[in-house]
Amino acid sequence: MKDSRITKLGEQLLELATKSGAEYAEVYQSSSLSKPAIFEANRLKQLEVAQSEGTALRLWRNNCPGLAVAYGQVDPQALVEKAIALSQLNPPETPELASPKTAVYPDFGTNVEVEELIKIGKIAIARIRELYPEVLCSAEFECEAETTCLLNSQGLHCQYTDLTLSSYLGVEWVRGDDFLGIYDGQEARNELKIDQIVKDILQKLTWAITNTESPKGKLPVLFTPKAATLLWSVIGEATNGKRVVEASSPWSEILASQVVSECLSISQQPDIGPYSCPFDDEGTLTQSFTLIEKGKLKQFYSDRATGRALGMNSTGNGFRPGLGRYPTPDLVNFLIEPGQGSLPDLIANIDEGIVIDQILGGGADISGDFSVNIDLGYRIKNGEIVGRVKDTMVAGNVYTALKQVIALGGDATWNGSSYTPSIVVNGLSVVSS
């Protein structure tokens, strides 16, 4: 729905900016409201109301940009004066403004009342403790409504509100000096499928009843959908047009080449999933496109400035890391086309290897190299899980591993804005103390 209060403030800021000598201006506004239900030590601990509202004014005076931000109540004249003052400190640049159009979208998602979220949380915790009464459960369930509005002096007005459901469920199990933590979550637009989260956590608790020695050396590594984001974050960076402009992507000069296993096809589809988005933070419509098709690099993604530097149009991927930052290339939804088989099916086809579900430490950088501790992992022997592994690390290179894909599961789920299945790769080293 169109929020007249937000629109009125935006139009007022644009008018004041023009009167103050700005040739171009844009107003970006973001507001959110959520009421999370928080559980600790198996019980409902608190209910909160989290509300925020921010406004960013970016203008160009004599082609010099000025960006000013305000949170909560806004003094329009003071915000304009601040942006004008900052423009005097910056060198000229090409203004990046979308062409005039009006696109006010209906709400995305369904509102869920906090009473229903409390009910979901109590049922989930009760089901886990029915089988494992000694564990401690923590959880958070929330429905967040976020409104994004963008106006500019060219006549652009884009606005939408999305309602996103999210859940987090953690289980901690202390057995003497052995501590086990299993954490899972889910994001959705209309309905949380908590049954699947509970089922997954119960399975992982069963697998972790016994601790076992970890195998060592180079052997098959199975990343669950949750852990596989370690791999995909690198691919997201390598296909970022800004990385290509900076010549920091290893794929900058090899468009249309085979870069990963031919079983991998990766795309952006901004109109599905819990993070669907109709336009980016520059007012460009988002679009579906294929980044990698059967292992071949098809294209890069960009914002307006990056697209101009690459001699291409924006792909609708200009997003602000924060209100006080310029838009920069980022993906809306990152989808890996699933393969076949469930997680148990993948495990059954591995003679000796490990499953990684949770990691500690940072991920890989643009080089693809990484070395991380396994927070939650299991040993596979003769096609079966034989126990949990501890004090184990995995190291290697993402690009190398993704050229040696053994299997891709059909069990894709959303993890943040990535839709990914489980994946089994070679080329990584497992080290245990």
C-alpha cells in the first residue's frame, strides 16, 4: 500500500534540495516493524517490539554528490543543508538516477500475529524435548514488515512492503565436558514449515549421540544446504561486476568459459522466495538471469555505475549496504539448480568422508582459499553416519572444489537469500587433532 506520509516527506526533501541549488536528488526511505517472540532455556522469555525508520537524501550540486542520513523524525531543511555542505567536499561524478516512473506494489507476504508465533515455538521445543529431555532449547520467531520507498527529482516513485517470517531454533546438549550445539532456521513469506526444522534437528541429535575419530586427508566432503553457503558466497563475489571492473575476480577475462562442474547451473530469480524484490535501491527493476549454465560463465551482475564502466546496462542489482552508503552490486536471490536425491541418499553413496553442517570462523575470500573449523560435522563410513567428529578442520579452494563435484542433492532449501541443495565435492583437505 502507498504510504502517504512517507511520500509527502520524500517530495518535500526533493523540493527543498532543488530550491537549494541541487540539479539532481533522490530520497531513499526504509522503515521496519517486528514483534519477535524469544525463547530461552525451553521457555518463552520475552516479547519485543522492534521499530526503525531511516531516510537518506543524496543530491548532486554542480555534479558533486552529497549524502545525508536521518533516523526517526526528520528535519527536512536540516537534512538538505547537511547534504549540500557535504557536496562541497566531494569531486564531481556522474549522477545515477533512474528514469521517471511510478511503481507502487501491493504487499508481499502474509502477516502472522505474535500469538501464533508463540504457539509455533512452544510446539517445536516440546517435540524436541519429548525425545531429548536433557537438552536446552532457545528460539526466536518473528514476522517483520519492511517498507522501502525511493523517489527522485526525475519523477521516479517506487515503493513496496514485504512481510517476512523468520525462525531460529537452537539446541544445546551438555554431556560432561562435551558440548554440542545444533542451530537451524528458516525464512518464508507466508508460512513457516517448522516440522522440517524439528525433524532435521532430531536427526542431527541422533547422529551426534556418539563421538568418533575424524578421517584425515583428501576425501569427499558433503556440505549440507546450511554449510554450502561457504561455497556460494565466493561465486557471488566472482560474478560481481564491480570485481570485474577492479580486475580482482579470477573470472574477469573468461566469460563464456567452463569455470565449474557442468552439473552446476546458477541463477538469480528475484520474484520468488522470502527475499523477492521488485526493484533495486536505484529504482531499476530487478530481473531473472543465469550466471552459470552447466558450468559455463554466462554473465556478471551490476548496478548503474558498474554497468556503465562495463559498457552494459544495470542488471537491477544496485543495493545499499546501509542507509549511509552508495548502492553497490549485490544479488537478490542466488539459486543453485538442484540435482537428485535426499541427504541420506548422498550419504549412502560415500564410502569414506565427512558431512559438514556448521562451521566456525570466516569463509573464503575472492581467491577461493579457506581454512575453517567444523562446528558440527559427522563421519561417513560405508555409506552411513557413524558419529560426530570434533576438533576437525577443512581447508582448500572453492574454485578447485567446484570443478570436482561428486554429487548435487535434490534437497534445496533457503538459507538467507541462497536457495541451495547439499553438495558433495572432492579436492578439500580434512585435518584433525
